[in-house]
Amino acid sequence: MVEQVETTFDYVVVGGGLAGCAVAARLSENPDARVILIEAGDENRYEQSYYSVGVHAMFESEANWAFKTVPQPELNNAEVAHPRGKVIGGSAAINIGSWSRGIAADYDAWEAAGAGGWNGKDALSYYEAIETSKRPDGGGRGRRGPMIFEDTPVVSRMTDLLRRACIEAGYGTTEDHNGAKFDGFDLWETIFPYGRRRNSAEAYLRSARVRKNLTVLTRAMTTRIEIAGNRATGVEIERDGQTGTITASREVLLCAGAFGSPQLLMLSGVGPGDHLRTHGIKTVADLPGVGANLIDHLATRLGWAAGSPEGIAPVYGDPSDPSQLETWRHSGTGLLSANPYTSIAFVRSTDEVDLPDIELLFGINPPESLTVDKTVSGFTTFVAHVTPQSRGTVRLASADPHDPPVIDPGYLTDPNDLPVLIAGVRRALALAATQQLRPYTGRYELNQGATDEEIAAWIRSHPVTMFHPVGTTRMGASDDAYAVLDPELRVRGIDGLRVLDVSAMPGIIRGHTMAPALYIAERGAAVIRTGSRM
Ligand SMILES: Cc1cc2nc3c(=O)[nH]c(=O)nc-3n(C[C@H](O)[C@H](O)[C@H](O)COP(=O)(O)OP(=O)(O)OC[C@H]3O[C@@H](n4cnc5c(N)ncnc54)[C@H](O)[C@@H]3O)c2cc1C
């Protein structure tokens, strides 16, 4: 196992997910830098990962860590499922793949929270370098970056009805929510160009893998960071039932994701001293912020179905249908390439709010809870709170690296969050009441006259995550005791150790979290290579 590869590298990158693939590719552009990328999962050989409707099959596969939260008291003690990718490409190999950057104010808030230099203007310059977008040039979109986007195919007239309904309800539309105007109805721009998933494993790592100075080690679980004195010197790994050590002559770079990165730090003695002691782990650096500040986008789902089968036929991609599979294999088109969740609208929960705080995410079919008749038309709306105040934790269950971490997002523990979600649900109800959509609302889950208490009860009993956990080793200023990283992503108190993934985010963005993961990866790699931001 480890004997098959060299064991000393300049840079040891832990986690071959969305960020890790980009970091390893960027660092290995320097032919003098010896880089190893270590991934717990395997190569991505799953065909269903590459077509849009294969996501649910990926959840059932070995490529999913299949985490879940501890019971959430504010959600009737629900244990919310948190799939995470365990495969080259990471969670971006099992995700929905929509590209949504948030707004400049989200990143300005990072700088205000102590992450000097990480403001909206800088984020935009990185996104222009990361993206290849075909959207109209409304401002600030990249045209030549490694990540190539395409609008998700529109296969149902329901998408247009949802667009018209947004206009009727006063939510408006935008030509590009990643461009000049964030709020209003928009189609999804996705990482499925030509109908085929193209995450950072394809966009960054694939071409880099021919380099002699880059080694990719799959099926290798990092179990601990080796730390001598106050310097990270490498990592301990397990592969094929054996253990070994990979030495880093320059730096260890954690890209193990919002749950994996803090877990590895704590297993290695870097974290809240009192918590480490309860698991018999010797404290190397007492950093109370490790595993704190877990933030996620909580959502709820609402559905409507027509009273009779007439209307707009629902559309279901079915991988077990050989003709659909053949069409996709042949041309990247057909129903397997068409995610039923095609469009979104960022809206303000109330007219008093300055910026959008709610995402409405639209599906073109009714939910199964209303009808299993696949001829009945309808639609589904997820309502997500994109500026939550609730914060949670990631903690160790034990000192055994094989035990999943204890994930407690603390959903709705901040009293400000529930009223925003209730108001967001009212926005979705108002949309369903429009003339455009009313013919498809004969069957419903929540009636138009629902009281705040009834809506709150619905949210508590129908919670879902948008799968956006972030913030668990956040950046911050030097006088902030809970800041784990400095603005150059270095772990405080330990030399030669950085975190370059969504864990570094001081706050969550209004968009989806692939974009900031790649921003942090690109900027972190640039800082390491050049000592400056570009
Ligand atoms: C179901 C789902 C749907 C989503 N939909 C969207 C979407 O539509 N749009 C969007 O923008 N975002 C979406 N996301 C979120 C997005 O995919 C993540 O924010 C992003 O992938 C995070 O990147 P990362 O590099 O920080 O972590 P990851 O991509 O999760 O990568 C972490 C990697 O580290 C590896 N690893 C962990 N621990 C170890 C260890 N001990 N040893 C070795 N390797 C290890 C993991 O196996 C994994 O490959 C979704 C996520 C999920 C799960």
C-alpha cells in the first residue's frame, strides 16, 4: 500500500473532494512541488454520478458517507440526513450541481468578521477566473475558467408557469442570478455541460494527473495529522487494512469538508481542550473554535397537485428505462439529463428586509406525498432560509477515526430563524395562489389560510437540509478566540497546516456552497504558491 508510493511530499492534500481536487491540481502546476492527494473513497466509476437524475442512486452507493445529525429538538427530534461524497470529486460527485455564488454582501460579511481581504470584490475576481458561463454579459461572469456551466434542460411547461407565477406574485425574474441581479426567478445554471457532470475532478484534476509530481492515492483514509512540537509533519493513513505515514516537508492541507476537516483536527489534538480530554486525546493546540460555528441552510418542502390528471404532464427521468439511458449515453440529452428541480427564485421574506433571505427552489412534479399517479400534474417548492442565525457544532464521538462525528447543526435554535422560514412559506403559498398555478393546486399539503402556528408545525415536521454545512474551522482576526484560521487559512498555533475547504467560511452565503469551496481552494492555492492572493 504505502510502499507502492513515495512517502515524502512537499504538500499533502487530505480529501479529494471539490476543493481538494482543485488545490492538488493548482499546486502541482509548479513542477518542483511534489504533491499527493489522499482520498478516503475510490475513483468515480459510477455512471449514475454523471447524469443529473442519478443523485438518489448515489446516496445509496458506497460513495456516500451517509451522515446524519443528532436529534434536533426544534424539529421534533428529527435526525436530519446529511449525505457527503466519499469518492474523487467529493460531495460534488453526488450533488445536484447548481451553481449559485451568492452576493457581494455575503463575502463582505466575511471580511467584517475578521477574514481580512476576503470581500465581495475579491470573490468576484476569483469567480471570473473559475467560470465559463454562457449567460449574457450582465456583469462579472467568467468566460474561460475551468468550470463550465450550462442551464439545466427545460422539459416541462411547468417551468414557464412557475416563471410567470413569480412575475404575477411580484417576485420578478432575472436574466442571471449570478450576474447583475440576484433576486427573482431564474433557471438553474449547472455543472452538467452537454448533459454530463463535470466537477473539479474533471475540470481541474483530470489533466493534472499526467504530471509526474502529482500522486493521487484513493481508498486511503487519513486517520490523524502527525504533529511534532508545533509543526504538522505529515499524516497517518489507513489503506487496505494497513497503516502508514505520509510525510509533508512543507505543508499539510486539509480539504476533508465541513465535517471531516474539524474531525481530523480534533483527532490530532487540535481543538477545544476540554472536549479532547473527554476522549483521552492530548491537546496540542487548544482552539475552542474547531467544530464550532456549524452553519447550514434549513429548508422545508411544500407540494401541490392538480385535482384531476389533465394539465401539464409531469416528467420523470428513469435510469431503469433502457431507452432513456441509451439516449443519455449517446448524446447527453433526454430525461436523465433533466433534473426535475429546474429553477429558483431568491426573494425577501418580507417587504421590510433589504436583501433576499429566502430561496424558493421549484420542482416540476407534485410530491409523492400527494399522489403516486405519475400522470397527475403539479409542482413542488422547497423554501430555504439562506441567512440563518442558528449555529451548531461538530464533535468527536470517540478517539476512533472510524466513528462518524457528532453533528449538531442546532437548527432553529436562534429564535430569529423560525419567523423568517414562516414568512418564506407564505411567499410559496402566495405563489401557489397565482392565476398561473391555481389550476394545479387542487390537492395541497398546507392550505392558504394556514396560521403561523400551523406553518411552524409544518416546518418542524418536514425539515430538509439544502446540504450546505460550512464554517467549522472558520477564519478570523488574531484577537478572536474562536477563529481557527488566519486569513491565509493557516491553523493558529500549528505551522505547516491549513484548511482549504468550506470549513474556512466565517459565514454562510445566500447561494449554494460549491462556489465558495472553489473560491477558497483557488485562493488558498494561490497564497501557498505565490505568498499573495493571485
Ligand atoms: C446531496 C448534496 C447536494 C448538493 N447540492 C449542491 C448544489 O446543487 N450546488 C452547490 O453549490 N452545492 C451543493 N452541495 C454542496 C457542495 O457539494 C459542497 O459544499 C462542496 O462539495 C464542499 O466541498 P468540499 O471540498 O469542502 O467538501 P467535499 O466535496 O465534501 O470533499 C471532501 C472530501 O474529503 C474526503 N475525506 C473526508 N474525510 C477524509 C479522511 N479522513 N481521509 C481522506 N479523505 C477524506 C471525502 O471523502 C471527500 O471526497 C450539495 C451537497 C450534497 C451532499
